[in-house]
Amino acid sequence: MARLAHTRGIHVGCMHIPPGGGVGRHPATSPQLFIVVNGEGWVQGGDGMIAPIAAGEAALWQPGEEHAAGTESGMTAIVVESEVLAGVPEEFGPIAEIAEPHGE
């Protein structure tokens, strides 16, 4: 991930996931916003459910929440980590429906 800003209280990076690639399951260290700016793929949260995600959409993970992301066609995302994001996800915009449990 390329760092765009790394200051006290906020970390912003740009991540490109190539076709067929992904980011393995790991815990969020702070509230984390994953904003897709190009391409499409999927995200997975702590409940193991997979949701499709595309440019113009985002996922929000809470501290300690296990999460992952991947794509068949390639995807670029801006990742923002900050305690400022703690709170109610609905305050950030519409919530996507979850597609299917992982592994099914």
C-alpha cells in the first residue's frame, strides 16, 4: 500500500489489488474505511459474509474486526484508518446488502 498521509490520528493509503488478487483476513487496528475508486471485487467482514463492492462504494470495519478483500478483475482502493471513523456506519452513507457467507 502506498502511503498518502501518515500523521497522528489518521493514516491514508492507496492500494491496488491486481486481477485474481486479494488481501488476506486480518484484524483492523482502528476504524478502517476501504473506499473503492476503480474496479470491483468483494469485501468480507467479521461475520464471514462476502459483499460485492465497486468503484464509488466503501466498507467500514471496526477495531479488532477480522476482514478481507479480493477481486477477479482488479481493484484500487483508498484506505483510511482513524478513530474519527468510530460510530454509526449509517452516518457515512447507504449500507450495501451482504451477498453470501464465505465458503458457500
